[in-house]
Amino acid sequence: MIIEFNCKMCGFTQEYDDGGEPLLCPECKGKWYSLGFLKESRRKTEFVNLGYKDTPRYSMTLGVLDEGLEAAKKAHPQAEWKKFGNSWRPLIKNRTDKKRMMQQAKMVEY
């Protein structure tokens, strides 16, 4: 993946391979910059939307113990549950699913 570094102070723009971008602008040493994910090189800029891609995982935060499973199934009727040790964790498929389940549990995203 290619990351585009764009300084807001001096206008410096540079492409970096994944993980090679600087923490300060190489030109003006400013901290005011933006990073963008590019599919290809800068000649054809296409930003990638990674936020809503399916990334299945089991949530530890929304997990419950054996005795709380029935209440959790009532609160999250759409969730698939899997047992890990003595706790049950719901399957979160993507960001939309995560936000819905957090709202059902009366949680807010930090």
C-alpha cells in the first residue's frame, strides 16, 4: 500500500511505502500534515475506503460470562456468539455491525 504524505504548512507532498512515512515534515519540520492511502502511484490518485470493509473478529469488550449470555442474546439478537474459555464473544463483521452492537449495549466510541 502506498501512503501519501501531504504537509499543510509548506505544501510538501511525497509518497511512501507502507510504514515509511515521517512523523514531521522533511521540509519545514511541521506537524500539521495529512496521510492518504493510495491504490497506485500518485499519477492516478484513488483513495481506498478501509473503514467499512468486512473484517470479522470476536469482540472482547462486548463479551459476557456464561450467566449473562441470555441477556446478551436479547440485547443483540443478530449476533453470532462463540465461547472462549468461560466467556462468550459476539462476532463483529464490519464497522457498521460494530457501531450497531455498541449502540445496543449503550456504549460510545472513544
